[in-house]
Amino acid sequence: MRMSPLMHKVALLKLMFVMANGVGSFAALFMSRHFGLADAELATTVALMIACYLGGNLLGGQLPGRMSSRVLLLVCSGSALLALLASLVLVWPSLAIVAVLLFMFSAGAVTPLFSVMTAQAASPDDQVGAFAYLHLASNAGGVLLFMAGSLLLSWQSQYLLWFTATISLACLLVSAFLELPEPARAAHVRALPKGGGQDGSIPLLVMLAGAMFFVLSLLDGQREYQFPLWLGTLGIGDAARLFGVAGIVNGLLVIVLTRPLISLTRRWGALSNLAMAAICYGIGFGAHAFVQGWLAILLLVAIWTLGEIIGITYMATLIAQCAPTSRQGLLFSLIPVVQAGARVLCVAVAVPMLDRLGFSVTWAVFGGAGVFFGLICLLLSRGRRSVDIPSAAVGHR
């Protein structure tokens, strides 16, 4: 699929800003090693980091249109760089943690802008393909981040901070000089499916899919907290390196499998595919209760990665195909907000469960809930007309 030169520039910026969020991607391990946090303090701090990212995302969704894309990129990358430098030089741990939280806020504020710029750079008949390309760039940046970040964190946590600060500086410089897309002169108008009005109302189908996507994000949140901490208890290697390898495998699978997997699953409706994603998450994470070998862990990573690919692709495609044009920007900006909010809830639920039940039972409970939810949604989706996604709307990611 051919993309415009402007879309390549947007994808490059997305890749760089993803790489600049090393502190957020390695949140649990980094905060534990750099500040010596453990147990309740660690869980609270990780939850605050996610909440700050969420707050920044909510604010960032309101800023495009009120200030230019270049100004917003410069403000967010500049404030992120200053926050990282402050966390490096401050001698009081509490103030250094506040600086990290400010960094997370800046990282969240810039995220919705990439969806806006993608809509501006994409051709009207292939917006979903452009959003898929943006997500592919995000995963490519994630793979590069996990390759470098896991190695640096295994050496010394401060190295990860310096790496993140360097990438943030590069983001600042590229944002200042790179050509950026301009707002479209006229909005692309197309017919809405039944259930979405010309008055800008959001179809019930999209709201139902959004509720399902929240549950998927709750299941996906296990990789943010339980998974890295569980790796540290296995005694089969350094947790940071193992977590990094899992992240690399996850990113590579997203890049390689997205197109054939979507070609295979597009014969089913969008709601049925979201239900299948829940089952993949349930099996992929829940089976950790019964395995400890590294090869088995990577196999399970592949299974829950299928859930990630199906979930994010069909949620974005459903918005593009069914939501009114006037609401698409808001709905796309809510995707990371829903993900972040669900991860906060996942951490809040997992902490007491791990304390009382241990890792194995917690994995089994989350896994069983995911499979049960997916099966119920599959049964319910059979009672309504399938939502077919046109082949032109599904591109590679």
C-alpha cells in the first residue's frame, strides 16, 4: 500500500516519539530499580504514571486546532526533555518522581496529535489504511525501544533516562524542521450506515464496540504490571532482558502478522472479531499460570499478540466506517484514553489479587474472565447482523 510523502513524515515522528517514551514502557521495572520502590509504593507510582499519561491525552485531544501541529510538537517534546533532565539532576527522589510524572503528562498530550495529522495527510478514500500505517510505525518504534531499553536498563537504570532524553532532543529538532501536513480545506463527507445520524450522533454499534474494547484493554493491561514482575520471580534470567525480548517479539509479530490475520478474519463481523480478541487475550495471559519455560512464554506472547492485532484494528476500522466524520477525531483520541484507563484499573485490581492469591491464581482468574467474556460476546453477536468491513478499509499496519 502506497502512502503519501507527508504520511511517511507523520509515521517517522510517531516512531521517534514512541522511542522517546522509554520510561513509560518500562514503568514497573524502571521505577523499582531507579527509585527502589516496591510493593504498594511501586503500584501506586505506576498507576500515577498511567494517570498522568491519561490526563495529558485528554488535554492533548482538545489542543489540535487551537494551536498549530508544529507548536504542539515543540511544546510537548521540549517539556518532556526538561522533565527528564530534571529527574536526572534532582537529588530528592520525591521531586525526581514528580519530574517523571510531568514527562508522562507531556508524552500523553502529544499522542492524539498524530491521529489528527494522519487524517490530514491521508487521502479521503484510504484513511483506515493510513491509521493502520501509523500503528505499524508505533510498533516499529516499540521494537527499537525494547531492543535498546531492555539492554540499558539491565546495565543501569540511569542509562535508560539518558537514552530517553537523547531521543526527546531528537524529537524536538525534527519537529522544528520537518514538513508537516496542513488541515484539509474541506471535510470528506460520506454516507453513514444505519444507526449514525447526520446530526453527529455516535451509533450504538460504536458505543457497544467501545465497551468491548475497554474490556480488551483491561486484559491487555496485564502486560504492564503482572507480566514484568512475574518474569522476575521465575529465576530464568534477568527480568528486564526477558521483558525486552517479549516486547520485541510482540512488536515483530504485529508488523508481520497484521495483514494476513486481518485478511483471514475480515469475513466475520467487527463485534465477533472483538470477541475473538478477548478469547486470545484470555488464553495468552491465563495460560501463564501453567508454564514457566521461556519457549512456552514466547508462544503465549504470540497468542495475546493476536488479540492485540484484532482488537485495535477492528476498533479503529469500525470508527472509520460507522462514526460520523465530525466525531471521528474525538473517538480516535479516546482509544489511548480507554487503554490507559483500563490499565489503571488492571493495576488496581491486580495488586490485592497478587497479594492474596499469588501469580498463578491471578493469571487463571484473568484468563478465565477473558475467555468467558469473549464467548458470551460471540453468542450475542450471532443475534445481530454482522458488521462487514470493506476490503479497501483494511490495510497493513
